[in-house]
Amino acid sequence: MASRPFKVVILTSVPPQRVARIMTRICREAPEAQVVGILYAPFLPKTLQKRIATWRKKGKRLVYWRYVLHRITAAAGRNLSRLLDAGIRFIHAAPRWPNGKPGDALAALKAACAANQVELFISPDIHADPALDFVRGLNANLGLVFGTKILKPALFEIPKQGSINIHKRKVPDYRGGGAVGLWELLDDQKEIGVTVHRVEAKVDVGAVFRSALIPIEPFDDLESLALKADVLGSDLIVATIRDFANGTVTETPQIGPSKYFRKPPDEDLLQMKKKLAAQRKNEAYDNPSRRPAWELLLKSLVYAAPLTLRNWRRRWQGDFPVMILRHHLVSDRPHRSGVSTVYFLRQVNYLLRHYRVVSLSDAVELARKGGVKVPTVAITFDDGYADNFVNLRAVTEETGLPIGYFISTGHIASGREFAHDQMSNQQGFPPNTWEQIEFLRRCGYEIGSHTRGHSDCGSTDEEFLRREIGGSAEDIQHKLGPTAHFSFPFGLPQNISAPAAEIACASYKNVFSAYGGGNFQADARRILKRGDFPHSVWELELQLQSVLSGDVNEPSHLKVRIDERS
Ligand SMILES: [Zn+2]
């Protein structure tokens, strides 16, 4: 594309799906630049000879044998959970891959490159002559080093303006390797840094182009910090490339004393993780199961057989309900409606293994059309909390999860915290900004309305309801274009008056409650049902199977079917 003069080449060794992700982001978010090529040198597994040499060296240390034992028990645990998964799939009458069998990631990268007119060169040695020739031939302005071994100037100096690299810690204080956040957590730091800097022959010493800080919050661990650093790091890469392309880039040299850290061997890392877990035990996210384990176990055993029969019948008849779940915020600080980043990822991974996970629009279409032969779930978030911008996005980038995102537009505009938080004395949880909402929409989130001021629509004051329900549709229309979706704040029957239901259904194509239940085509309601996200995965499973749902007293205006006039 001749209209995009600023050319970028990516030099990388990370798994193909991560390469495809960063390439797609640059193509989507930096229209001033064009990724012209990718030099891909996948990390190769160690040879048997090298492995034997390692065993001989490490075998003298006791911690190494502890690590080996840990690996063996972890593998046994994985096999056990595979067995459990197979059992759950049988009860669900679900296929082996409800979201499609994961394909060949390298083939997918090749296809993505072809679609974006990006040349891909795969080389076992990143410094081999053909690899260097490939990069020279691209005539690129900038190189992006994205997860490789240490590179030589012969490669990273080929692009006209040199190369940039991402470093997921603060420089110059924390140069070098090791898991993201490891040294900072051990040092009891309050934050980690992410920087994009110039690649130099000496590791991590180059001038800094952009940087960001990630606070270390009570529920953070190595996994959550790595997820957040990934997503913020990609944000910084895109922003730096745009700076280069627009000629607005600034370089800040690193000054002050520096420290270089060496990546610890796996067996030492395990010991460090144990130490960290013990240190941070009091702060760990408490998986708040609302019911005792014995009750869940009893219910699971009693219902297993009838649920299996019911689900196989649903599969044959194609009448599985479409379940829609509601969360509020992914946060690593305590909040009564929050879930930690790592625990949310666990919930999502469970859902992806056992349910077909669809977008909100697809969920509505399936619920209306019927013929649902696979257990199906959609995930929504209410209110629009700022914490989601990094934490939720860290999980959706990692998993590709589609999100329906309902916002109270008055709060987004004013930045005012939610009244329900103030009432429960929960401070410091502001809403998203419009800029963030626009960004989330570009990432594929479906933005819906949740009134202007997070108002209780149990009111019968029609003027007030019109302002709140219709007004927020106008706000979204004005900022982002029209939206089809609306969810009632609080969402219980008492929070949805008859006039509120009328006004909402007149203003939006799809309207959602939040008092639980599934959406069946045979009983296609005008107002679609959603249920809360229980915190523990076990409760989530039982709720999705309708084992835990209690009786709800629905007034007649909530029972109106889509084809009826009320
Ligand atoms: Zn709400």
C-alpha cells in the first residue's frame, strides 16, 4: 500500500497467535504505519544432549528434585482434570470443542499475514544470512523486536531508524530477565513499569520512547501482572509506532544507577513463587463461594443423572437455552461486585472448555431463532468501571472473549463514582471515560446502555424514565453511533416497572433484565434474561445448569413475548 509510507518489520520468536495479535493491533490502530514483514524464528525445544547435560548439572541440587516432583504432580493433576472435563462434557451433551477445534496457529498466522499483505519469513536462525537478506529487502523504517533471544546489531540496525523493544519492568532499576513482576514483588514494590525503548547492543539500556506504570494491587500475582503488562505493552508499542510514523517521537535517555537481573532457573522460580504466595497469603483473592462445598457436592451428585438426560434431549431437539451472564468489574482491589483478573480468567477458561461462548448480538439471535444444539453462553458487564479497561481487556485479549458492555452514560460523561458504591462505602472505583469506551468498541466490545445515572427503573415517572432510558440511547448515538442493547440497572423485577419496560422496548431492539434464568426460543421473551456471575466456578456451573436458580416472582409485563403486544 503506497499510501502508508512508514514501514515496520516485526522480529519475533513468540508463539504464532501472539505474533498475529500484535500485527493485527498495529494494522488496526496505527493506520499511519504498515507492517511490511515478519521475521519469525520460533524458539526450538532443547536437544536431548542439552537436556542430559542440564540434568547432570542440576541433579546435585535438592530443589531441583523438588521441582521435578512438582512437575509430576502437576501433570497428574492435569490428567485428572481432563478426565473430569470429559465427564462434564458428557453431562452437558456438549461436543469436544464447543468453540471449534483450535487450528494450526502457524497456518492462521500465515493467513493473517496474507490478508494484511504482510510478508512472512520463517527461519530457524534469526541471524542467518537469508533472514538478514529478507529484512534488508523490506526497506523498513522501523524494527519491532517482540520476544526474541538477544539480537545482534547486524539485524536490529537494518531498519532506517533502528529498532524498538518492549521491556516489562521499570528501567533502569530492573533490567534483564525473569517472570514479569517477580523482582518487584520480592522487593515489595508498589508498581511495575512497562517501557518501549531503543534496541542497543547492551541489553535494556536504550533510550525510552514510552512507558507506563502498573500498580501492584492486593490480588495481583505473577500471572495477573504478566497479563496486564502484555496488554499495556501492546498499547505502548502501537502508540510508539504512531509517534514514529507521525514524526512526533521523543527519546529519553536512561539515567541513574541500574541493576541487571538474570532469569532464574525453573526450580528456583518455583521456590520464589512459594515464598511470594506465603508472603501475600493475607491479601490473596478469596474465592467467595456463597454455598458450602457439601451442598454443592450433594446437588452435583443428585442432579447429575437427570441433567444428563435433559441435556441429551435438548441436544437432539436443538432447544438448549441461551444463558447470558453479568459481571461488573475485574479488579485486583477488593470490591463487593468484583472478581480478580486471574480468577476471571479461570472462569472464562472453564466456560470456553464447556460452553459455546458467543457475542451478545449472536446470543440474542440464537435465542430468537432457536435450534441451539450446543450449551451456549454470552458474557456481559454492567456499569462501566474504569478498572475493566486494563484488567478485563487483559483477559479478553488473551482469550478472544466477546463482551457486551453496558454503560451508564451520565457517569461516563461526568466521571462521578456510582451511588451504589458510595452507599456501601466503597470508594476509588471511578467509571470509564468516553475515550476508553470508544477504544473498547474498536476492540470489538458491544457497547449497550445502562441508563444515564444508573437509575432504578422501578419508578413509574414516565418523564424521568424517558430521560434516563431514551436519553442514554441518545448519548451513545452521539458518541459512538446507535446501540441495540439496554440493560436495566439492578435488574430485578422490582427494578423494572411496566412503563419502564415499554419505554426501553421502544428505544432499543434488545432489552435485558438481571434476575437469572435462560432464554428459550419456545418462550421468546421481549425482555431477555440474564443471571449474575457466581464467583466460584463450581457455583457458576450449577447456575448455568439451572440447579441453583431460585423462584422469581415475575409480574406480567416481564412475561410478554416478543411476538405479543402488551
Ligand atoms: Zn448496574
